[in-house]
Amino acid sequence: MASNQFAIASPPTDAISALKFSPEPGSTRFVVSSWDKNVYVYDLRDENGNLSEGKLLQRFEHRAPVLDVCFGANEDEIYTAGLDWDVRRIDLASSTQTVLSSHEAGVRSVVYSKEHNLVISASWDSTLHIHRVRDDRSAVASTIIIPLPSKPFSMSLTATKLVVAMASRALHIYDLKALSILTDESEGPSPKKVEVEPWQRRESSLKFMTRCVACMPDDAGYASSSIEGRVAVEWFDPSSDSQARKYAFKCHRQVSDDVDVVYPVNSLAFHPVHGTFASGGGDGVVALWDGIAKRRIRQYQKYPSSVAAVSFSSSGKYLAIAISPGFEDGKDDVVEGTVRIYIRELGETEAKGKGTK
């Protein structure tokens, strides 16, 4: 292993579904959700603030596998989504769990908008739940339910936009301010079903099923990936000039016995400072890309399992890489040691783009 990389002690015991660093400035805390029905909270620093090999702070058990997790208003608040159909708020200080709402099928994704104080969940029941949390965090002030045309696979947001990637290569982009106004108008204990026209409807630039979507930190657009080793980069601006900039490229392919083997691109994450992005694939490889210059910056060594999730710390100094069996080989058993979390400490220019913005 390179000297600037180390493995976290006490990783989950089953496949990892999501990994997110705290967005708090300077924080080194991150959360992980797993098919072992638990959410894990880690910190790269010890009680004295010194960099350590990742300390497990807390673990929260759920009734079923957890499919997604994110931080809330601060790093002591997290939200989870999973196969128990629930959207949960966890208060780390008191170790209490509260159910915000229950869907009618597994909940695939959950995100939190700090700008609008909204918790948004996307479920395989083909709905979004938009939750307005009370300022005292004690309960939900209101929930609206928005029907979707098909099952959601991935979700990401910026300060102003929410991007939902669905089956049938459909993408909806919502205006968060409009959603916030709707939750204000629907205040009350009972969820209210609302038909909402998205700000934009799009069809994915990729030919096959979307695996992941991630928004640019500058609120300009997003990248999406597919099960067929491709990534697309697009901009929100609907003008023809801006739309002419969008493009897609091949990645995460390995040659085996003269055959080009194609792997899913499971995870995407943008660097918070440089605006470049990382991709993690079923081939066990992580690559860094400059989306403006349309160039690969670097590719790291192959990991022993499929890359399930990648996330940058708020400072951009650390890149967390979660690996677990992606079942590309047709086996569904998790062998001990194949679920790991690696932390890379990045050099000052390691994730810096090569193009000019």
C-alpha cells in the first residue's frame, strides 16, 4: 500500500451501500451504510485531533439493510434510508432514532438540503418524500409526496437543484425553492400527495441503466454513470450552447484474454475545491477526472473488490474509498476481508484539474 493510504479498522461485515463525509468545514467525520443492517460513524482524528487510522465512534442498527445515509444540519445529525421502507433521523448526541416517514417499498436514496432545511427521500415505490424538519429537530413539520414516472436509482443535489435519476433513462431536475414553498403550504402532521412538474425533464445521455448521479459543487450541472462503463457530464443551463457542451466517455473497462470487459460505474463524487470528480467502478479501480478539460487526471491501483462508494472530505484533502463484492463474478457470498474502507490523503495538486475554467 502507498504510504498516503490506509485501511479503516472495524469496517462493516456486509456489502457497503453508501459512504459520505461530513460537509462541515474541516471535519474528518464520515458515515457508512451497509447491507449488514447498520450505519457506522467514523472519524479520521482521535480525541486529541491527531490523524489516526479511523476510529469507529458509533454504530446504529436498523431492521433491514440500509441503502443510503447522509448528514443533516450538522455532523451530529444523520438521515438513513433502507429496505425497512423507513426514512430515519438519527441524533448522534443522544443516540436516538426517529422515523420521519414510511414509503411503500424500499427507500433507495436520501439527501439533505441545508439551504432549505429539507430531507428528501426517493423510494422504489416511485415517489419522492419531501420532509420539512422543525427547527428544534424534534419532529417533521410537513411532508409532501411527489409521484415519479419510474423507480429512482440515484439522487443528488446542489444549493438550488435536485437531480433524480430513474429507470428508463429518465432524469428529473427539480427547483428546491419551489419544493420548499410547497412544504410550507402543506404544513401539518399528515403527508400530502402533490403532483409537481419538474423544472426540467431529461433523457440520460447514456444508453444503459443509470447507476449514479452526482452534482457539481458550483451548481452548474451534474455527472451520471451507467452499468455499462460510461460517464456523462451535463449542465443545467437549457440553452442550446450549454447543451452542446454535454458529452459522455467510456471508462472502467479491462482487457481480459483480448476481450474488452465492461464494468458498472458504481459511484461518482466531486472534489469540493477543484470541481474535478472521482469515479469508482466494478473493476476495483478509482479514477480522477477533469470534466472541463475532458481528461483523466490519474488512476489508482486496482483494489481487491468492486468500488462501492467514493467521497471527498469537505476540505478535499481526503478521499474515502469503500470496496465490497459487486457480484460481477456471479457469486453472492461476502468473503471475509473483501469489505474494506480505504482513506487516501491527497497531495495539494493531486485532484487539481489540468484544464482552465
